[in-house]
Amino acid sequence: MKSTFPAAAAALALFLPGAAAAAESAPPASPSKPPAVSTAPADAWKQEVALYVAAVGMTGRAGVGGVEADVDLSFSEIMDQLQAAGMIAYRAEKGDWAVFANAIFMGLGATKDLRFGGTAEADFDETIFEVDGAWRFAKRWEVYGGARLVDIDASLELRPVTGTTVDADGSRSWVDPLVGLRYRAPLGEHWAFVGRADVGGFGVGSDLAWQALAHFDWRISKHWGAAFGYVLLDIDYDDGEGSDRFLYDIRSEGPLAAATISF
């Protein structure tokens, strides 16, 4: 880069004689207030809020009391069986540090044929809240840790061809610690790829839980954007015995889309 010092020195040399002459002829200046000093931090927080919608299907096994059912929805059945799903996410970062949180709401329902005739119906209402802290240890990589609160209401009903219909419902709430990695790579001026994966539970809440999320971010303007991707959350939870047993060994996954605002 070329130095601007010679030009600045020349301009200063031209300016000083005139300034000195003006100072000799001008009346004394009245006292003035010192210039205001900006208190805004040089490295301010960057924040983003994203509102997601998702088409989430599920596979696995669930049980309430003595009633258990296999749950298996292929991708082609997701839109037929999905009741509702959405997520709101918040992220704030400053320097190499970040905090983020998200809340997921899902209503999932499935009706499947039993192996020996009849049907099994499973309905779940899930609320998941997660909060994490992250540290950027490389240009594009972050490590994070936090906790995930899971609240599930489950209803199961078995309707065999012969015999009595059996149904049961129950609910559980638990907290899973988690650790994970996040990766972000810019793709030109307006696009970026973001991926994150974590593992948790460790027998504290669930036996094991893991999550993977990948999406492409599109920056439409200074404050507005959009994201398109895929999410997968696998939870293996088994607690209680007999009529108090609650089993939730389910993988939920599907495509998602979001509108984002940055400030």
C-alpha cells in the first residue's frame, strides 16, 4: 500500500502558515466543551433471529405403560402425517464468543398397520428448548456446549382386528447436557453454508441424544435473509417400569426453511 505521509506533510505545511496568521488576528476563543467521546464498543454484538417451518417425519419405537408401538414414516408420508412443526432460533456473537438458543414445537401423528392385522396410532406433542454457549477456535469452526429441555406428551392406541382396543397416554420432561461443533463457510457475497452437530444425554436425561442440522443461508439485504436445509434429531429415552414406563426412542427429521432478520 502506498504511504500517504508525504502528501499529508505537504498539506500540513501549506496549512500551518495560514492558520498561524489567522490565530494572530482573531480574538481569543471562548472556552468550549470538550468533544464528545463515543462510548459504543468497537466490537459490538451481532444478533440474528430465525423463524423456521419444517416438514418432520419420525421413525422408531414409543411406549407408555404396557403399550408399545413401532413408528415408521417414510419421507413420502411426512406431509400426510405431520400435524405441526416450527422453530424459532436466536444467535448473538461478539469476537470469538457466541450464545444461541432455539425453541422447537412439533405435533406428530402416525397411523400404521399392525403386522397381524389392525392398526396402531401414535400422537406426540413435543416442546424442545435449547441454550448453548460457543467459542470460535478456528476461522470457520466453533465448539459449543449447553443443555436441551425436552417435554413430550404421548398418546398410543392399538386396534387389533380381534380383541380389545388398548390405549395409554403419558408425558415426561427432562434435561440433556450436550456438546457439539459448528461450521460456517461463506459461498460468495450473499450465500453461506452452516452445519452443526451435537451429542448429549449421557444418561443424565435421555440415554443418548444427537442432532445434526445443515442449511444454506441467503442474505437478501442488510437485515433480511432466508435459509433452506435439513434437520435430524434422534432421542433415546427409557424411564420407569410397568404402568409408569415411558419409552421414546424416536428419530425426527425433515427439510426446513426459515426467514431471518439480523441487527
